[in-house]
Amino acid sequence: MSAPSTTRFCLRLLRRQLVLAVRRPAEMGNPLLFFAMVVALFPLGLGPAPEALAGFAPGVLWIVALLASLLTSDNVFRGDFDDGSLEQLLLAPQPLYLGVLAYIGAHWLVSGLLLSLVSPLFALMLNLPAAAIPALVCSLLLGSAVLSLVGCIGASLTVGLRRGGMLISLLVLPLYVPVLIFGSAAVQAAVDGLPVAPYLAILGAMVSLGIALAPLAVAAGLRISIDA
Amino acid sequence: MSAPSTTRFCLRLLRRQLVLAVRRPAEMGNPLLFFAMVVALFPLGLGPAPEALAGFAPGVLWIVALLASLLTSDNVFRGDFDDGSLEQLLLAPQPLYLGVLAYIGAHWLVSGLLLSLVSPLFALMLNLPAAAIPALVCSLLLGSAVLSLVGCIGASLTVGLRRGGMLISLLVLPLYVPVLIFGSAAVQAAVDGLPVAPYLAILGAMVSLGIALAPLAVAAGLRISIDA
Amino acid sequence: MPSGAGAPLLAASDLCLVRGGRELFRDLSFDIHRGQLWQVEGANGAGKTSLMRILAGLSRYGFDGRVQRRAPLLYLGHHSAVKGLLTPRENLAWHVSGAGDWSDADIDDALARVGLCGYEDVASHTLSAGQHRRVNLARLYLCRAPLWLLDEPFTAIDRGGVGELEAVMTAHVAGGGAVVVTSHQALQVDCEVRSLRLGAGGAQ
Amino acid sequence: MPSGAGAPLLAASDLCLVRGGRELFRDLSFDIHRGQLWQVEGANGAGKTSLMRILAGLSRYGFDGRVQRRAPLLYLGHHSAVKGLLTPRENLAWHVSGAGDWSDADIDDALARVGLCGYEDVASHTLSAGQHRRVNLARLYLCRAPLWLLDEPFTAIDRGGVGELEAVMTAHVAGGGAVVVTSHQALQVDCEVRSLRLGAGGAQ
Amino acid sequence: MWSFLHKLGSPPWLYAISGSILRWLLPLTLLALAAGVVWGLLFTPPDFRQGNSYRIIYIHVPAAVVALAGYYVMATAGAISLIWRMKMADVAMKAAAPVGAALTFAALFTGAVWGKPTWGTYWVWDARITSMLLLLFLYLGVVVLYEAYENKEAAGKACAVLSLVGTVNIPIIYKSVDWWYSLHQPASIKFTGDSTIDPSMLYPLLLMICAFYALFTCCLLLNMRAELLQREARTGWVRKLARGGE
Amino acid sequence: MYFDSVEAMLAMEGHGVFVWSAYVVTAVVIALILLLPLRRQRRLLRELAADERRARAVAANARGSS
Ligand code: HEM
Ligand SMILES: Nc1ncnc2c1ncn2[C@@H]1O[C@H](COP(=O)(O)OP(=O)(O)OP(=O)(O)O)[C@@H](O)[C@H]1O
Ligand SMILES: Nc1ncnc2c1ncn2[C@@H]1O[C@H](COP(=O)(O)OP(=O)(O)OP(=O)(O)O)[C@@H](O)[C@H]1O
Ligand SMILES: [Mg+2]
Ligand SMILES: [Mg+2]
């Protein structure tokens, strides 16, 4: 029985997830539009004074990115659970660890990566100093990967629950806090002209740790959810 | 054929929605928890200086309430659409306008009303002056009703879409802007010691307009969505 | 009541439907009178569900022709319209609440007749696939609408259940109602079954 | 290959399941060998689906007894595992990608055999209920796993389709595979059908 | 009058008449645009305060004005489609949305680029600018909602509902944004004086505004024609057209 | 003409980048909103014509074979 190599299987899974995202442009554009609109709400709610805006820009940008990631991660496994695809994934001979990594990777590509790439635009709209923009993009790139990894753990644990509601936000938001702190601190440091590298290094360490451990937790979570 | 009176039918529908919400405590607690946690994120992201916090508390509280309402309104019709209950509602002899009003009412009761009632707690956490709290509660009570009405229009238009994603946020957030402006202005006015009544009057006018018109739009939206 | 007497409960004229570039049916005209049992037949994808939704008034765009409904109707579709978090009793009570006043005893009685005695108070999502559908089918025992549109009511139902459903349908027709049913199985009823065959376009 | 030769593909011993306070089955022991066709029977709610999920390894808690699986298996459940936004071809390609390398021609061929010729490139959510399930059933033509666990595979399938499915199952058994199938209909196959009857607890 | 309305509801007639309108309107529009651009860029003196950067006015103001007017066209068409169930109104509404969104984007972009030399920043949260941003979101909502529906007839109805809801809301949104702006501390930057514009600068501006209105009409008709073809693909007149077109 | 040379026209006393980028982007937007519907219309007509020819070929075949 010539089972295809595990890597090939995972790449196919990744491609399938990306195709699904592209077929649903609203889904893909949504984190971006959500980001844009919620960022626009802040001046409306807090007042338009440019200096005040610049002061809270790092925090606001990071919080909104975090919310965008949170809201999309709830759906990562939901559709596949409802239509039975998840059962098939669990029954496949390939190691679940890698399959899960493909799901997480796809989620990061269509939410975190895109969001980081367009974030300079919104940074300009909030009067963030141009010097802080590279720090913003880098910290978002790394940080959103951690958000995806952690978010998928929450998603895997709540996907089988009929009474779950948005329970995921309760599970996951506390775990997001360190990312938020280091991410917005990195941007703030860049605004103040301090070195950014230490913060980015911490975020990078979180990413590596997450890649090593999170898929294990997600795989366990999915096995439990399928059984519930 | 003694069809029960329309009012009785709607009250039963309302009760059913409330029972469903109570059976799913996470769903019901969710707007509150979401509210609590996102409010808690702001000091983390923006820095904990008390005066600064108090300065943007009105805006932040209102923005987070608005997001909590937005996120729950996406689900108002989704479950009923997926399992076929919505078809049955459309085929019922009772006028759809009132049935829709029951859905909207239930949504407001479990999101807006609860949120307004617990908001003083979070206001205190953000150092909002105590004098502004009645204005906060009143403006949230009225404003969240408008948010529910408008949010359900968005939900009804997107419930049938396979490629909807979170399209609802794009449709609905621009329409939320007036509520945000008047709501946060009311709280700000109370903080500054100015009269709050004019703002509340405007919000009240919006509620009346919404109750008169929004169910019509929702009913039309549902009929279209069932067909798509 | 003799079959075919009086004005039809539902009159369809010149129905014509094209979906995904395939013509599913054209120039379909028929009248459904009291006392009639119609079975819509056809292969998978022949357009049975689409036709039922047009007859029920749920599809309003995208087809040609006219449908006149002259009586209240009951439509049961592919989806069971049963909420997992409510109990069977609550689900049924809600479903029939639009059409009449039923006591709790009536409701329990209907549930018992579809074999759910003892399951009245569990959450519906713990029911098996067939039991889930039975909750919805219990409406047939409480429904006063003369016209029933049933889209594959036998899905997931065991043999005993199918027999009982057929008996209910026969009784409804004998009592002056009309039934339109889609099914891939032959009906075992002791009344005339009019067949509406949808041809082209289905899976071969 | 003679039925019953060699080690069983799947051995279940002393299975015992209680759900919702009802004992569904107790001390259920059986071995499934190559060349055997098992039909699990029982009324709605008898525990057929629960048993199949235990055999497949999807349920791992909440029951007593042991299941030993000695061969790759294919499980098709109540849910069709077909993604509405992908085309039938993409769905099938993804489903079989874990088990082997199939060319596009193989995939189109399998789709044609379940009657979906001409539907390869439409979005799956526009398919009818039966066509939707057929996409999933097309896996049977490409699957090399010796043990098939099929939970109500005939749901929503028309008469012609049921006949073809029965032929595939017969061929698989004749070729040395084994099939466990739940269905409320009697199987029309020309090989021995072993029946596993689940009794108590179901809808009456 | 009634026969005109009746004709307006007839796709083949609309297709034919829009074709003959476009045949002269489209070249005229392009000509006017080219003339206006050359005039504005090369043959007017610079502004005494802003220097040459003010030349952006010749595209910024027309784009903004027409984008705003476009929403009213769209909303009116949506209302007609829902109230009188006119299919052509659906088509017109659907056709207006992407054009409006594009012009709104152009206005935002040129405004932002203009802001850098004059205000020193690309973006401020001024009432007018903010409401323009909201307008972009409203347009995008209609475009995306339409694309998300598969059944285009249902899509038209859904967008009509949305734009009708918008009509009720637009005045509220604008009023509230204006009000919000005057409520908080005023921004340090103001639009430059509007009425004191020199005639030598005014005439090319007027020409460009007219050209943009014509452009909007052209795009509307072009979009409507494509939409008509797609919706009526199975009818006799489109088949005949396709056969003749080859 | 206000400017003396092409360079002066491009530079616009330091504001050239802003002015020209605004004009170029607007030109691209206008081109897009004009060309996209035209292209869509042409593609639709082409597809319909192909359909028509295919239908005619099938009909001719059927007549020829029977
Ligand atoms: C992103 C930024 C900008 C946006 C969204 C924007 C938006 C608008 C809108 C909507 C109008 C038309 C108003 C109406 O017809 O009532 C307008 C007109 C105008 N804009 Fe802008 N604008 C922006 C930046 C600028 C800048 C930076 C300048 C120059 C310093 C400018 C100068 C003008 C002038 C002179 C008019 C015409 C005069 C008037 O009608 O009041 N705009 N703008
Ligand atoms: N999560 C659960 N909690 C409690 N009881 C459950 C749960 N899931 C199923 N049951 C019970 O287990 C029994 C068997 O369910 P199962 O789905 O196995 O039946 P089945 O034989 O497949 O029936 P069907 O023919 O209707 O598909 C049912 O009576 C059901 O009420
Ligand atoms: N939204 C849609 N867009 C395009 N085509 C569709 C859509 N919905 C259904 N169809 C097509 O219409 C045809 C008929 O579907 P329908 O569901 O009516 O079939 P059916 O007779 O009920 O089949 P089944 O026995 O499988 O339930 C199918 O070929 C399907 O591909
Ligand atoms: Mg069907
Ligand atoms: Mg079962």
C-alpha cells in the first residue's frame, strides 16, 4: 500500500484550506475589513485629536489585531466538525500533529500574515510615527503566529460543544495577554526610540515553543471533541 | 380552526429563544465575559495610568459593548437557518414582523440588557467618575436596543450565505457609528457635568425608528435568505 | 369526501425550472385536490426538493410558472427543524404552537405515537438520527392543515416507523386531506397513489 | 479467500454501552474476518451508530469492553464530510489523498460511477441531498482499506444507486474485504449476510 | 410617460438604447477628461499658498462630489426595486455600487496624498473625511453582499434592502459625524477657503466635475449592460445578440 | 503652458510626487471601472456564442446520425 508521504498529505491539506479561504473571499477579507472598521471606531469613540491618537495607537492596533485573530480562530475547525471531515482527519493514517499544523498554518496565512502586511496603512491613519512601523509589522508577524497557535487550541477544545457559544474567548484571551504585552511594548519601544530586538526575540521564542507544543494540545483537544 | 392569537405566538417564540439562551449559559455569559476581558485588555495594551484610563473610558466602554453586540447578533438566525426552523417560521400564518420582533427582543434581553446592568462594574475598573455611571447605563440600555435592531438586519441578510464569513461586520459597523457617537458623547457629557438628556432623547428616537422599520427589513432579508 | 371534489387545494401551472444550466422540469401543471396522495419520484438530483420548495412558497425567484395555494399547508423538509438544546416536548410544543392550542397531554401523546415515550425530557441532541426526525414527524399527529408536503419523510426511520407513517398519511387522505410526498421507496398504502415523475437531469 | 480464515480484521469483546441511563447493548463479542458482510440492525435509537463509532475508534470513552483493529479501515458516518465550497472532484481528491496516489482520471472515473458525470466542477453545495452523499460514497471505488464501516450508506440514495452500492459491497467482500453496514432496508446481495441485532432501548 | 416607464422595464430596449447613448457619450467623456486634466495640470497658475500641490483639486473634488451623488443614485434605485418591484432598478443599483466605491477610493486617495504637502500628514479624523471613509464601507458592503449571493435575483433584492436601510441611515450618519466633529476639540487643520477660488482655476474644475458625472453615467450603463446580459443569458434576445456578435 | 520644461513639469517645485501619483492612481481607477465591465460583457457574449455553436453542432450531429 503506497500511502503518500506525510509531507505531501499535509501540503494537500494546507492547499485545501487555502482554496476554501479563497472561495470565500468575504471570510478572507473579513479580518482586514474588521480591522479597518474597528480601528476607525476608536477615533469616533475617543475623539480625533492627532496627538492623543498617536499615544494609544500601538495598544489599539494590537488589541484589534488580537480580536480579529480571536474571532476567526473560532471557525477553524467548526465547519469540518459539522460536516464530518474532522472524523475523517482523525481516522487518517498520517500523524495528526502535522495535519493540525496545516490547519494552523492556513489560519495564520489568511489572518495574521495579511493583517500584518496591511497594518502600516492603519498605523498611518492613527498617526503612528513612521519609525515605529517596521517594529509594528515584525511584532504582528511573530505575534499573530502565536495568536493562531493558541487560538486553535481553544477552538479544538470548544468545537464539539453544543453549549459552547463563544466560550473560546474565555479560554483563550488570558493566554493572549503575554503576546499583547510584548507586542505593544515592542511598538511602544520603537516609538520611544528604544531597541526593539529584545521584544521580538521573546515573541520569536514564543512562536518556537508554540509550534512545538500547540499542535499536540490541538490534536488532543480534537480527539476529545469528536468523542463528546 | 382556532389559531392562537398572534401575541401569544410571539410570546411563545420569545420564551423559546430565552430558554435556548439559558440552556447555553456560555452563550449568554459570553457577551459579558467578552466585555470584561476586552475591557481588561485596554489597560494592558495602553498602559495603566489612571487619569489616561479615565479619559478614554467612555469611548472604550462603548466600543467594546458595540463589539459584543455585533458578535452575538451574527448567531441570532444562524442556528435556526441551519436546522430548518426558520423555514417553519416563514411558513407560519402569523405575521413575520412580530416573530422577528421576538427574535430581536430576545437578543437584546440576553446581550444589551445584561451588559448595561453589569457595565457599572467595568466602568469603575476603568476609573470612570461615579457621576457618569447613570448616564452610561441609560445610554447603553437605549443604544444596545438600536444595536440589536440594526445587527439583526445584517444577520438576516447574511444568514443564508455559504461564503458569508463575518460579512455582517462590514454591513453593520458603519450603521453602528451614530449610536457610538451619541452614546459615548452622552457619557462624556456626564463626565464633564453637561446635560445628558438631549443625547438620550436622540438615542430614544433612534430606538423608536428602529422598532418601526427594522423588523420590516429583517423580514424581507429572511425571505430572501431562505431562497438563496 | 370524494377525490377531486371542489376547488383544488393547490394548483400549479406551467412550472419550469432551470438550475445550474440543466432544465429540471418544464410545463409541469397539476392540481392537488382533497383526498389525493401524490408521490413525486425521480433519481437523485431530478428536482424533487426544488419542486417541493416551490410548492411550499419557500422558493420565490428563479423559476417560471404559477403556484396557487388555497389552504394552509405543512411542509417538512430535509432539515428536521429540531433544536438540540430543547427537549422533544418543547420542540413539538413550539412547532404546533402556531396552528392551535394543544395541551401537554396531547403533545406527550403525539410523542408516544412516534415511539418517543420516555424520551420527552432529554435534550434532543442526545437522540439518535432517527429519533431526531421522529420528533419532527410527531407534528403529523397534531396538524390540522389539509395539505401536507413531505420531503423524504422516511429518511433514517426504521421499518416499523415507516409503516406507521404510511398509516398516518392514509388516514389523512381518507379524512379529506391531501399529501404530496417524495420518497425513493414504494409507498405501501391502501389508497390510490398518483405519481409525478421528474425525468431528466438527475444522476444516472 | 475463504470466509473466516486467518486473524480477524477486527475483534470486539464484551462491548457494553449505557447511554442516557439506558443499556443499549451488553457483552457483545464478535470477530470480523475477511470475506464477511455484517449488517447491524435495530430500531431507531437501538445503538447502531454508537456501536459503529466505537468500532471505528472515534468513541474512546464511556463504554466497556475492548476493540482490536488489525487493518486500516474506512468509516462513513451520518455526516457526508463533503465541503460545500469545494467541487466534487476536489472533495474526492482530498478524501482519498491520505491513502494513495490517484490520478485525475481515476477520480473522474469514480465520480462517473456514482452518477456524477457532468457535476465534477460545480460547487458541492448546489448538489441535491442524494448527490451530496454520492460524492462521499465515491470513495468506495478508490478505497484500498480492507474493512469498511458504513453507517446508513443508503440514506437519500435513489433505487438505482442502492443497487450499485450493494454491488460494490459484494465485490469488496468477494475480493477479501469485510463490510459492516447499518441499514433499515434488507440488503439484496448475493453473499451471506451476518446479522447483528441490537435489541432493547430503541423506539418501539 | 407610462409607455416610457414600460420600455424602461424592458431589457432589450434598455440594452439597445444604452448602447446608442454610450456610442457618443463615452468618447465625449474621455475627451472632456483629457482636456480638463491638461488644462488643470499645465495651463493654470499655481495657488499662492499651496503651490502646485493644489492641482490635485481637479480630480479630488470631482471624485468626491460624484461619489457622494452616486450613493443617492444607488439608494433611489434600491428603493424603486423594492417598492415597485422593478427588475431594472435592481440592475442599476448593482451597477452603481462598484463605480461609487471606486470613486470614493479615488477621492480618499487623492485627499490623503494632498494632505501630506498641505497638512503634513496623510490622514486626519476630520468629519468630512471620516464620513467619506464610512461611505466607502457602505459601498463595499453592497458590492461584497452582492458577490456573496449565488442567486443573483436574490442578491439584487438583498442589496436593495441594504441600500434602503442605508437611505434611512445616511443622513443620520452624516449628521452624527458632523456633530461628533464639532463636539470634540476642532482639528488644527481646516480645508482651504472654498469660495475664494480664482476663475482661472474654477473653469477647469467645473469642466472636470461635469466630466466625472458623465464618467459615472458611462460606467453605470456599461455595468448595467454586462449585468443584463448575464441575467438574461437564456432569453431569445441575448441568444440572437450572441449569434449576431460572432 | 505654465511650466517651462518637462523637468519643471515633473518636479512641480517639489510637489510633483504627490500630484502625479494622485493623477496616476485616479487614471488607473478610471481605466479599471471602464474596462472591467467591457471585458465582462465581451466574455459573456463570447461564451454565449460558443454555447450556441455547440448546441447547433449537437443538433446537426443528431440529425446526421438518425
Ligand atoms: C483623505 C483626505 C480627504 C478626503 C476624504 C476629502 C474629502 C472631500 C470631500 C468629500 C469633498 C467634497 C465635499 C462636498 O462636495 O460637499 C472634498 C472637497 C474638497 N477638498 Fe477634500 N478631502 C480630503 C483631503 C483634502 C485635502 C488634503 C485638501 C487640501 C488641502 C482638500 C481640499 C478640498 C477642497 C478645496 C474641496 C472643495 C471645496 C469644498 O467643496 O468644500 N481635501 N473633500
Ligand atoms: N450524547 C448522548 N448522551 C446520551 N444519550 C445518547 C447520546 N448519544 C446517543 N444517545 C442515546 O443512545 C441511543 C442510541 O443512539 P444511536 O445514535 O447509536 O442509535 P441508532 O441505532 O444509530 O439509531 P438510528 O437508527 O436512529 O440512527 C439513543 O437512544 C440516544 O438517545
Ligand atoms: N443552488 C443551486 N444552484 C445550482 N443548482 C442547484 C442548486 N440547488 C440545486 N441545484 C441542482 O438542482 C438539481 C435538483 O436538486 P434537488 O435538490 O431538487 O434534487 P432532488 O430531486 O431533491 O434530489 P435528491 O433525491 O438527491 O434529494 C440538482 O441537480 C442540483 O445540482
Ligand atoms: Mg431532495
Ligand atoms: Mg444511527
